Amino acid sequence: MLNKNKLTEINLHHLNKLYSVDLDSNLLSEIDLTCSPTLKILSLCHNKLKTIDLSKLTKLQELSLNTNQITSIDLSRQQEL
């Protein structure tokens, strides 16, 4: 959990077995989750995201993205949501 840290970027590429990511209340405008296929819980509320690619997160069960700038999202591969 790295909430309320004013993070503007984060690199999760070396953490390819993540189960949960909670980065609420930061300043993230983008995030690359393509190397996190095991992710089941993702919370990125209160950031500055405009887009997000969830296509590799097929195990995702919980998703929170409120209070961002995202206008559309493709959830077609998230069968467990």
C-alpha cells in the first residue's frame, strides 16, 4: 500500500507476482500493469489517470478507479470482475 504519497510514477515490472496494488490518492497519470498478470485487486482511486490498459489482468477480481479522468475502459478480458 502506497497511498497518499504524491507519487507521479511507479515501476512494477520487477514485481510480476503481485496479488494486490493499492495506490490511491497519488498523482499517477499513467501506470504499466502489463507485467502483473497475477493481479487480483487493483485500486488506483484519486489519481490523474486518463487511460489504463487492463488487457493482461485476466485474474482481476476487484477494481477501483474512481476520481480519475478515465472516459472509457475495456473490461472484456476481466471475466472474474
